[in-house]
Amino acid sequence: MRTHGSEERTAWLFVLPFVLMFALFKLYPMVYGFLVSFLNRNSMKRMADTTFVGLSNYAKVLSSPSFWSAFGRSLLFSVIYTVSIMVAGLLFAVLFNRKFPGRTVVRTFFYIPYVTNMIAVGIVFKYLLNPSKGPVNAIFRLFGKSGPLWLNSPRLALPCAALIGAWAALAFNIITILAALQDIPQDLYEVADIEGATFFQRLRHVILPSIMPALFMLLTITVINSFKNYTTIIGLTGGGPGTSSKVVSLQIYDDAFVYSKFSLASAEGVVYSLFIILCNKLLSGARSSWEKR
Amino acid sequence: MGKEMKRTGNVAFAAVMWILGLLMVYPFVMMVAIGFRPAGLAYKPLFEPVAPILTNYKQVLFHKNFGDWYRNTVLTVSITIILRLLVTLSASYAFSRLRFRGSKVLMAVLMATLMIPGETTMVPRYLFFKQIHLLDTIWVIILPEVSEVFYLMLLTEFFRSVPEDFIEAAKIDGAGHLRILLTIFIPLSGPAIATAILFSFINIWNNFLDPYLFINTIGHQLITPALKFFQERGGANVPVQLAGATLAIFPVIVLFIFTQRYFVAGVSSSGIKG
């Protein structure tokens, strides 16, 4: 009994530094944001001069057309990002699972975008996609066409940003799926070979069922990552042209740091977080119903 | 005949993969190459020879704050890694090897916060860090980065795989938990610690949002947000911006090329075990 108590004390001593730092710098700001969202700190006034205003910030957020437009753009960004990276990740992982000369080098090429930051990526893509002079539209000019405006087009800016974000993060999905593919027992492939299965039959009956748990996990992580898009948008479009790629994270930034509406912006943050948590719940629900099937 | 076809197929497959791979790095090739061109010739096709110039790279390197940005970034990365490892290694030992009440609940709370992106909490973080006078210093980046749940999961998972026999022997010798952690677990965890260091380096080096929000004085800034500043307010033309981008990502890419193994190990474990 005595030894048990001492193990308990030691354990808490060991986790204490981590837990304290976490509570102070991670958990407390989350709680603080929740509290601020119920105040009227919507100008440069000091914290002491603010009062409790109940749900009025939430009412404003939920009835604000600009918030819902930003929300719609965030959703569109996340859908394009998630779908393209999941499909491309699966495709390239399957391709990389086959040996070919120089595979290690080519794989490194695919992983390099992942370790570079989106500001640098933004600088080079703005150059490449420059509508009038850039090398991408040079291909269009070769055929006497003018080519799309890409990041300068109100219609294309957001999808382009999502695709470039997916391009940059693709390595994560490839590596994860490759690891899952390498766990598939070799004899499953051999059975498929004996039965003369085509590539797509193999994909459907051998590969996909074996890596489904990993894919679900990956999908959850990818969806969470798709909401971390502030740097991607700032690096590529700055929210423009106009407000055509202004997603929720930019809206929160502007409301807080341009218009000093700290409480309103906090409420936007809470609403957005709740939405992300809801997405996660739906995904884990889908996962467990798939497992029970 | 069939063999011949298979060979052709293999060659074609390799060729397609190589072309796709080169397309993946094409933007970076352009980044480096156009950085060597005068502004007037930036949009000339790559295959048209242009006498390379060094002025763009020099303009970035000799910017009066460039040294500050690099120094601040290196300091932030190094201090964060040291503090993070100290705090995380000891917590991981407790979570993987010691039984204590509330450990499961604690882990669940820690993991639940993983899904909340920093974007949604930027306002309260700004207000809180301002209140405790942390803004505009590298500590506003370092202190919140010390306790990252991802690294706790990574090391806890690794510690769980250490065979119990190692510890039993040490316990018989009368070693306490601190000594077991220092003399058995840490020496055995080389690969996991290398992964943690590599990920920390890459993530903090590339961090944009936090330093952009919390650091205002340009001389106190880190390299990635400084790149944005340089692009917007530094009045840099396109080749100078590209030279700046090259210099900002260079250390990370070099580090990555030599340590890819740990990177792949880290991503695989984080992806599947969640």
C-alpha cells in the first residue's frame, strides 16, 4: 500500500511540469476565450470596463451574413482540400508501393513540399500562376489563349488555394497510407494473383478493406488539418480578390485585430470550434458504424 | 513476348513517376533559379539562358534584420526543443510506466484539445499573452510550445514498447524512477527522440500564425513571418522575394533530406495510432 502511494506521488511529480504548462498556456486561453465571448469587449476598452452581455455576441455572429459567407468558404476549402488529398494520397501510396529505379529519390521529391512553409510556397506559386506573365499561363499562350486568372480570379482563388494546400501536405497522407499498405500480409496479394484479379479488383477487395481503419484515422486528421488554413490563405490570396477567399480564420483575425471586436471574434472562434468538434463526432460515428457492420 | 511487355511497362511506370516527382519539386527549382535573375528577366522561360546575378540573394542576406530573424528562429527552436523534451520525456514515462489515479481522464482531456486549431483561439491567446507581458518576445512562442500533446503521444507510445525485463533488473538494483528514466529509457529512445527533435525543428521553423500574431517589432520576428513582411513592406521585387523564400526554407530542406527516416517514422506512428 505504501509503495502504491509513493508510485502515485512520483507519477504526479513526473507529469506535473507538462500538465502545468499545458493548463496555463493551452487550456486556460481556451476557457478564457469562452468567457470573453460573453462580454462586450468590442472596442479598445480595458478588460475592467467590460460587462457581461450574455449571448448577444453569439446572436450577432449567427445572424451575420459575412460570418456565414466565410463559413461557407471554409467548408468549400475543407471539402476540396480533404477530397483531393485523400484521393491523391491513396493513389500515390499505391504507386510508391511498387518498386522502380530511383524510388527513394522520387519519394523524397514528393515529401519536400511538406517541410516548407506556406509563405514561401505562396511566393513561388504567385510567380508561377501570374496570369499575364507566369510560366503556367505560358502554356495557354502557346495555344493563343490567355489562360485563367488563378489566384486573382474570384471564382478560382479559393479552390486553387485548397489544391495548393493539399499539394503541400500530400506527403503526410502518402506516408501514412504507405505504412498501412506495408502491413498488408503478402499472402493476400498472392491469393489475388492466383485468382487473376485485375488492379481495380485488388484495390477493392484486398487493399481498401485492409487499410480502412488507417484511412478513417487519416480522414479525421486530414479534416482537422483542413481547418488550419490561415497561413495557406494568407500566403496565397490574403483572402482576396475582394473577400472571395476570406475564410473563418481570416474573419476572426480581422474582427479582432483590425476592428478590435475581441468578444465578437472570440464568439466566432467558439462557434467554429464547436463545428469542428461536431465534424469529429460525425467522423468517429461513421467509423464505429463501419466497424460494427 | 509477355516478359518484353512487362519490361516496357516497368520502364514506362518509372518514367511517369520520375516526371511526377520532378513536377513536385518544379516550384522549388524555380524558386532557387529565378532568385538568380534580374527583375526584368524574371518571367523569361527557364531554358532561355540568363547570366545569373547574386544581387537578390545579397539584398536578402544583407537586410539589416536578416541576422536577427535567423538568430531569433534558431534560439526559439533550440530552447523549445530542450524544454519540450525535458517536460515531455518525464510525463511520457509516467503515462507509460506508472499507475496513478486520473491518468486516463488526463490523457483524454489532453487528446481532446488536439482537434481545436490555433486559429480559433488566437483572440484569447493574444489577450492573455498581452496581460502577462509576453508579447513581442520569443517566449510568447516558446512557452506555449513546451507542452504539445503530439510529442507526449509519440514518446509515450515508444516508452510502452520498452521490454519490462530491463526495468525489473534496474529495480532489483534499487534504482528509482528518475534513474530508470535517465539510464534506461532515454538511451533506448534515440530514434523516438530524433523524430521529436526533427518534427519540432520543422514545425517551429515554419510556424507563421503565432509569431505573426504575437510579435510586432520587426527585429524580434522569426524567419517565416519575416518573409511575409519582407514580401509586403520590404518592397522586394519578385526575384528578391524568391531569393528570400529560398533562404528561409533552405535549412529545413537540408535537414529533412538527411533525416528522412525519422520523419517517415514519426508521420507513420502519428497517422495510424492517432
